[in-house]
Amino acid sequence: EIALLVVTVICYLATFAFSGVLFMWFNPSDHDCGLNVFFIVLTMILAFAFAIIALHPQVNGSVMPASVISVYCAYLCYTSLSSEPYDYACNGLHMHSKQVSMSALVLGMLTTVLSVVYSAVRAGSSTTFLSPPSSPRSGARNPLLADSNVEEGKGSSEGSEPRPVSYSYTFFHLIFALASMYSAMLLTGWTSATSERSELMDVGWTTVWVRICTEWSTAALYIWTLVAPLLFPDRDFS
């Protein structure tokens, strides 16, 4: 319990300290950067909301996952703000930016593609999603053959039906299609890369909004996991 408390405190301290750094980098005193301030303040509000909802007596939640999600949302906010055009006055990182070498771009893109492929394989191989409860793909631990058939030797007969795959074909290919489209958009800079700054990948207002919407979607999904059992008490969310 002490370790969990320490991790929780560290995560929340990191969240708000990082938010302060974002104010320094992306809210210069001599410019009106209302949009950046809105993104950062909303991220801090979400961090408070996670803790309040998780600590509610009717919610079966924990403050430790809330703190981890808060750090992740702060990171997504940073990636969104850092993707603003480098000639944008409110992007405080443009003064420290340098041309990215091709080797660094290739290494970063390779890491991203491998991460996306790994996530697609793990998600697409799910044994519970899009599978009926009675199907062997649903993750149920019921044996495919009854015990009596196994004892009689019928289960090992050559004429027995082949065992179904342990994942959903539809979901598997859907995940891979989405992962392929995501990788393609990363390579093309979400079709917003300009020729004069083609060395800067994933920079532009399209990338900013994609990443900030990713943060908001993450927050919405986490809040939904906390409040859904209260809104639908008759459903089993275990």
C-alpha cells in the first residue's frame, strides 16, 4: 500500500509540474496564447476530475490508476502542443528546434510502426471481442468436447471437426486496417506537411487536433469505465 501511495503522489506531482513547464514553453508572456492555455488548463481539470470521481464512495475506483492516466494525458497534451507549426509564436520550442536528421526520422518511424503492429496483433488476437459467449473464441474455458467423448477416444479421431481459431477474423483485420491507415498518416504528416519544412514530420495543426482529441478520448473512456457501473447497474462490467 505504501508503494502504491508513493507512485500515486509521484504521478500527480509529475502531472502538475509538467503542466507548469507547459505553461512556460507554450504560453509566452508577450503573446496571446489562449488556445494553448485552454489545452493545458483542461488537462489539469481532467486530472482533478479523475481523482474526485475515483474517490467517490459509490465508484469502485482507485486513485492510483487515476494518477497514471493524468500523467498520460499531460504527455498527450505536450505532444499536441509540440506539434504546432514551428513558426507559430506560441510554440516555445521553435527556438530550440533543429533540422531532424534522416536517420533519426527513420529510427523514430520504425519504432512507431513496430509499436502499432504489436498493439494491432495483441488487440486483434483478442478472444473475447466480437465473439458470441457460446463460441470457443469468446474466451470461455468450456472444453470443445465433452469429457465422455474424450474418455471414449472420440476426441482424437481423425474425422473430428477442426478446432476454430481463437480470435475474431473481423476484429483482427479491422485492427490491422486501422493500424495501417494510422502509420500511413504518420508518414505523410496527416497530409499537412509543407515542402519547405518537409524534414519536420508530424508537425501541423492537423496533428495538433488529432493528438488533443486523443487525449480527450482517453479521458472520456477512463471516466466511462468509472461511471458506467453506476449508470447501468444491471449489466456485468467485470
